Amino acid sequence: AGRVHGANSGGSPGDWYNALPPITRLYGTICVCTTIGAQFGLVDLRYIFLSWDLIVRKFQVWRLITPFFFIGKLGLPFMFRLYFLIVYGCQLEKGTYEHRTADYTWMYMCSCAFMLVFSLQPFIPLYFFGSPFVFSLLYLWSRFYPDQQVSIYGVVPLKAFWLPWAFMVITTLMGGNPMEELLGILTGHFYYFMTDLYPRAGGTDWLRTPKFVGEFLAWAKLSGVAVDRASQDRLRQRQQQWGAFRGTARRLND
């Protein structure tokens, strides 16, 4: 895997875990718990894989979310995906999206939505999307840090821009199916194009983060979540308006 510094933290494992940025920590924890639960029979994968038929016919809408929580069974591939999530996800959240937690959360939501749309295509026979999603984070990181030097398995040095493509080639050469990597690249590039390349070329930013995302994070008061000041001000204003509305209420017999 590519050697990248920035996710390491000194001290105990608890200190290291608490030092992780909140969104990466939350998603990584869910993925680890899902995999361990599946390994020991506590989570039945039959109830969390993507099935459009069950979503439409039996209204099992949770299947629109749960496929992104499974990044593979315990093993070396799982460890690599978890490594990608922690290292590259941390660099994105602490670097590119620093003090922009609402934007980072919206990127998660958009990427998941893109993959669900892509899953409707017959040439994408996937039932779980945790691995493609993590790979989309890797692709985004490679676009924001294209000249950073990394290495594959500590042997092959290359620039970060080529890292996602290198892993896809390695998967193909080892006889694996590169569909997960390809879907991650397509998703990451689509989001990068719509939010960075296209707006810089003079186009409209169609995927601008909605106000409700920041307001929800401010309302949730998640520990360590940095929410932009405008979202906090809007939430405070709404709370004040609601308080004023309640203060003017009168009982009929008053």
C-alpha cells in the first residue's frame, strides 16, 4: 500500500482512535463492527446487501445505506481497505476538507448516491459498496495531492496521481475483478469533476453542499465536528425564532 503519513498519533490506541477526525472515525467504526459482526455470526449479510427488488417490493429501504458498511470479510484485503480509509480519509478530512465537515459529509452522501445509480447498470453486479466507496476516497485524495510521493508495498515508488490506477492494474494482474476499483474511480472522478473542475471552468456548482447538512451537524453536536460558522448562525437564529414563537403563545383561558 502507499506509504502516507498523517494518520498516525502517539500515545495509547485509545488516544490514536480519539485523534481520528470524526466522520472517518464514525464510518470506520461502523465498517469494522459490521465485518466483525459478520465474521462471528452477529450480522447476517443477507439483510444488508443491496437488492432493488426488496427495496421496491418490500420497502426495505435500509438496504440503500447498509451495503456501504461492509468492506469485506476479515483478511488481508479488509486490512488494506481499512488502511486506505484511515490514511487517505484522514488526509482528506484534516487537509482538503479542514473546517468543512459539512462539505465532507455531503461528499460521502453524493458518492453513495452515485454508486446506487451506477448499480442500476447491468454490467455492475455488486451487492456491497464499502470497498468501491473507500476506493473513491483514495481517488479523490490522489487528485487533491497528485504530486505526493508514495510507494506500493514499499517497493514501487510513484506519484499519488497514479496510485488508484496502479492498484486496479495489480488487481487485474492477480486475476481479480477490478470492478470495485473502477467503480470507485468513476465515482470519485464524477464528484471531483462536478465540484472542482467544472466550476473552475465557469460552470455551475450543481453539487454545492445544502444548508441542512451543516445545520444537522450543528444540531447533532457531534464531538470534534467542525461546522462552518454560517450553519451555526442559521441554527441559532432558527432556535431563537422558535423560542420567540413559544414565548408568545397564550392559553385560551388566560
